[in-house]
Amino acid sequence: MLLIDLLNNGIYDDARVITGHKGLVREVQTVNIMDCPDIIRFLRPNELLLTNGFFMKQQPEMFIHLIKDMQRLHCSGLAIKTKRFELPIPDEILWEADRIEFPIIEISDVRLSLGEILQRSTSVILNNKSDELQYALSVHKKFSEIIMRGNGISGIIESLCKLFSSPVILLNNKWQTISAPNQNAGVAELITSAVATLHDLSDTSRPTSLCLINSSFRERCCMLIYPVKTYRHEGYLLSFHSPDQWTGLYGLTLEQASNVIGMEMTKSQAVKERSRRYKNEFFSDLIEGYITSEQEALNRGKRYGLIQGRACVVLAMRNDEVHYMHHRFPKYEGSAIQKGDSIMEQEEHYEHIKRLFGALEHSFVMFTKHDTYCLLLSIPESGWDEAKLTEQVSGILKQLHHETGLCLSVGIGKQATNVLGVRHSYTEGVNALQFGYRLKRKQFVQSYQAKDIGYLFHMLPQDELKQFHDATLNGLLQIADEHEQKELLRTLNAFYDTQCQLVETSKQLFVHRNTVVYRLEKCEKLLGVKLKDPAESLRIRIAIAIEPLLPLSRPLL
């Protein structure tokens, strides 16, 4: 409860506030008694201190230190019986207490002892807490009913505005308005002032009360800030009122509103995540070859806009920073999917990408696969201009980097004429990405080059390709340690990409030359061939190139 409400109780009828009147709106949670110099070590925030001032009589210089220490500790105030030991309060102490708005209450005329005042004050505070609890339950139920009736978060904001007869605004964690009363010049000015204030605050994780200068209010405008949280910080619930509107239940009402809003956001987020997970699982099954029937693909993909006979193309996107970090440090697990702290970043990136690519002329559905963001673009019957699309995507990537600092690269697959062809378009988009990365490029848009060796592989039966792949790399595929297998294949691929140059291979892999020599010797031993033999090197390179095209296979490189 507030200090002014406690003082209005009959216990303090004969008490008198002698300084610090502006601090009477401080909260009081407990009351304590002391008569020793080191009491500050035992005080807590929001505590009212009762004393007869005996030690201050003996050590007057301790008085000012006690006031300042209690202020730093956010105590509620000091109630003192000055007449018990004829303790004078110097003017400098009265002035300092008034300056810092720290209340000092004279209770010499209160006929109760300090112990009785403590007991009765504690009883009043506990009764008030019980009333607050009942009120909190009632308000929480009211806000929950608003949600259950389908009025949503905007219904809660509207209810708060009517209850307080003043504006209440909900902002997201980017200080953008989610819900607010009917916009007018006054509300717009409040939002602008609030956002500017939030930018300057060092800590917005806890409820905060501030004063603003606003022309819509004749006096000072007070702003209450309550953070809205789910499993992360979602935003801020702001209320504006003049100082005389404040009551002890004002903050409690906002606290319950922020809790209900947080739960509603949690529910909405869970629904969105589940829907997105189902979508990702469907496209993962389609891309990896689990879905072999076009009819099954159409039935499951109907909700995502897949229509029989409509051509489409896949745009595969990756974060350049994550890619090159993973390439340089193979044990690095900093992808947005793997790091718990980065899941929030991935969701933000997902929303930014989806918003900016909405400017494209083509309708699309977005999904993710591991650390790759994918757009499945629908191609109109009139066809598409790949050069124009490339130019548009390049502009979007620059805008995305400017707004968020996110550096993405895009690989564009070839047009798929049927639903099952999405798998090949995705593979081609990823291959186009890998081609750009091999050239050490960043923030690029790379189209898949048709009629290369991969194009020829597409024309061969999958089982024949797999048989050739497994027979050629059998020795390496038998290695039990997945990490070792991956490193040997990576080294082998880099060795052939650099025309069998050991120094260039070591540079590309960021390892010592002797490490490359050791790995290559091990590959020769496991495969039973000479790596520089022209026929064997061609066979091995073909097998490595086939691997990404195989169904149900995990990436080795």
C-alpha cells in the first residue's frame, strides 16, 4: 500500500508530516523499529522505520547519513518521536529530505508505543495485501474473460482506457504500436514522447514510473511502464495519467493486464510456431523425397498454395556470417536453429525476410530447413523474368542489411513444372548458394547454371546414382565417427577443387599443410586408390557431386 494510505489510518491521526510531502506516494510493504546506529544493514526496500531517535541524540551526524542510506535503499520513510529525548531536527536535514522527497513523520503525539504502532501498522498492511490479492484475482478474471470472448488484446487495452479514463498503449519490443486508443494528435504525441523516453532508459525489464511533459495534460503527465513478457521480452504496456489520478490499485491493474496479455501472446506464439513447424515438416518431407506421390504432395500442400500444373521456383537463403563461421570452425554450432539464445534472432530474421520479400510481384510461401530460409515462388502462366527477379532480390537484400544488419545470400533454383519438382529446385538453389560461397562472395544472388554435370545426374535413375556413390566412397562411409568422416570428405573435396594443390587446400580449410597430407593419406588407405590417379580422381569427384542429389541422405560436406 502507499505511505499516504497508511498515514490516513486511525493509527496515525495525531502524526504530522514535517518534510518530504512529495514522497508520500511511496509504497510500504513492511514496518520496522530501530534504536541503534547500524540499523541500515537490517532495513529492506519499501520499509517504514519507526524510532525514538535516541542514538541520533548521541550522534547527531548520523542523522543525515541515515536519511541518505534509506533513500539509496528505497525505504518508504522515517517516523520519529522527537519529543521522547528532545531531539531537534536541523534545518539542513529537513531541506535535504524535502529535496530527495523522503518523508519524515513526527509521531510524538501518537499515544501508542512504537511496538503498538508496529503491530497495528503491520496488521493494516496485511489486510491491505489481502484486499489487493482479491482485487488482483478479480481484475485477472475480468481480463481473461475479455480474451475468452474473442475480443483479444485490443479489448483489454480498450477496457483499461475506459477504466482509467486516460490513454493506455501497448508497444512491441521494437517500440512499434501494437494497440492504442483511437489515434489523435494528443495520443500520437504521447507515443512519440514515450518511445523517446524508452530509448533513454537503461533498464526496462522492471515496472517503472516516469514524468513526461505533454501539451495534452495541463499538469505533469505521469507514465507507468510495465514490461510484457512471454519466454522473452515482448514489449511494454504504457499508461498515462495526471498525478492526482494515481491510486494504489492503478499499478496492480496494469500488472494483471500485462500478465494476461503475456499469456495471450504466449498462446498466439505457440499456435504460430506449431503451424510453422508443420509447414517446415511438410516441405522437408517433400524435399528429402519422403513424399513420392504427386497427389499426396498436392493434398498436404493445398493449404500452402500448391496447385497442380502451377510452376514454381525455390529461393534458398543463408546467413553469410553463420556460413563462413561454420566453414572456418567446423565445430561451431552458432546456427539459429541450434543455439537457444539465437532462436529469438531467427524468428526476428524470419519475420523481417517475410515482410521485405512481400514486395515481390510473385506470391510465395516461406519455410526453413536447418539454417536455410526458403521461399517457394509461384510462377504465373505468363512466365517470369529471371533477370528482373534477380535485380529485385538484390535490392531487398540491401534493404534488409540496412534495416537489420543481416547479411544474406540467395541461390535461385530452376523452375519446377510440378509439385515433386520442388525438391530439385531446392537442391539447385542450395547448389547455387554453395557455388557463390566457393568464390568467397557475400550478399550475392546466384542463379543455378542449367545443363551442368548436376543436370545430367538428374537424368539418371536415383538407385543407379546411389549405387555408384556408395561403391566409390565405401571406405569413407564405413567410418563410425561422423565428424571424422565429414572432415575427410571436406578435405578431399577441397583438394580436388584446388587442382590437388596442398598449400591452397590448407588455406581453404584453414589447417596446417601437414594436416592435409595426413588426411589425404588416410583417404587413400581407406579407399584403396591413389588420389592423383586421373581415373580415380574423376570417379571420386563424381561421387562427391552426386551426394547432394541422393534421397534420404544426410549432408556429408
